[in-house]
Amino acid sequence: MRTVFMTILIVLGYSYCSAQWKTNGMDIYYDEGNVGIMEPSPEEALHIKGRLRLDFTYEGNGGGRMHLNRPSVDYEAFISFDTDSQYDWLIGTDNDAFDPFDLNFWHDPHSHVMTLSKSNNHVGIGTQNPLSRLHITGGDIYIEDIDRGIIMKDPTGQCWRGTLNEFGQLHFTTISCPQSAVSIETVNPKKFQVEISPNPAHNYCKVSLSDADYPMKLEIFDLNGIKLYTVNEFYQEMTISLKNFSSGTYVLKITNNQIKTSYTEKLIILK
């Protein structure tokens, strides 16, 4: 009799829980109340007590993603890191910010720390309206190591490091430029020759190949690894217009996957 009673309770409980869940084709959803995992009193739509693991699988061009979707810019979307219900960090978008599409970091809702601007790729520390690539307000930049400082590149592509001497004077010395996001490496088993002229260039440059019997692919990248120019197939020689390029250092890359060949060279443009 006791077994029968327990079975009835289980069936009734299962029926009650199942009634709260609904199906739509192959999908299952819950539209009333909150769901708790290891939490009997969930405080949000989904409340998990414990660790959450997401194993992303590559599907087409999507890959793995976690979406925080807001209906419009009038809504906020952020991730909070809390201790005992107190905000430690907030990361997300702010509908009251200078630009509601920027990514912001706060210590709490009223203590802004940093902004990553979507419109111009600027970074603001202490400001939500960065006016340059790095804009700092309300504090100093402190460089502790005496042999470190600021690195700048001159129009010829040479890098200089500025450090302070014992008299507080800025002194510059030449150094090798930091490695770019594009690797300057060459794999050339066929030993073909590449000539880029002029280099430094102004409005155009000519790329010449010798001893290359296969069509080549030519690409130009900036030092952040962003592809700016592509020619999918060329042979012995071609002239490239540089009128739309700004002054700076770029990476010219020539490849042919069939013969496993890759050739890269720095291209300096002076306007």
C-alpha cells in the first residue's frame, strides 16, 4: 500500500511539473515563474547555483556565441559580477551613455571605469566620450620602469622609444618596432624573387616576380592585421595604386597555396 501511495505522489508531481512546461515542435519552454537549477527559490528567469559550462561547436560561420539581446537602445544589457548582492563589476551597454552602443565597465552603477567605443574604436578611461584612440581623464599614466617609455614611429617606419633621463628630459633612441599582428615570415621553396619599387612609395608601387610559374595572390594588411587590398590572381608584374592609403607601414603578402608558398614584405607609404 505504501508503494502504491508513493507511486501516485510521483505521478502527480511529474504531471504537475510537466504541465508547467510547454512544447513548440522540438522546442520546450516555460512561460510562468522562474526556473532554478540546484536552487529551490529562483530569483530570476533562470537561477543556477553552481558552475555553468558551455561547450561551443563550430557550425558554419557562426561558431560559438553567447547573446545578450536587447529590444532597442532604450534598454540596457550587461553582465554583473556580485558579492553578497553587491556589484563588484558591471560590463555592458548603457542606454544613458554618450553612445548606447558602446561597451562600458563600472565598479558599480555609479562608478564608471572604462568605455570601448563602437563608432570609432576609441578607448576611454574615466570618460564615456573618448576623443582619441586612448583618452584618459581623472588620473595619470605611470611608467615605473626607467628603461621603458613611449614608442613612436617616424614617417620612414623607424621606431623610437622615448624615456626620461635624470634631469627629467625626454630622450629618444631607435629600437626595433613591436611585432605587428601580421607575421613577417616567408616560405619560398621555389625561390622566386620579389621586387617592390619604389619602397617607400607615394601614390603607387610596382610588384615584380621572377621565376614564378604559378599565379599568385596578393594582399595588403595594416599592422593590426586588417586586410585592405586583395588581388586574387596575378603573374609576373602589376602596379598597385596607393592613392587611398594613408602614410604608414603596411604588410604586403604574396601567396600560392598550391605550391605552399608565402612571401611577406613591409611596404612603407609616405604621403
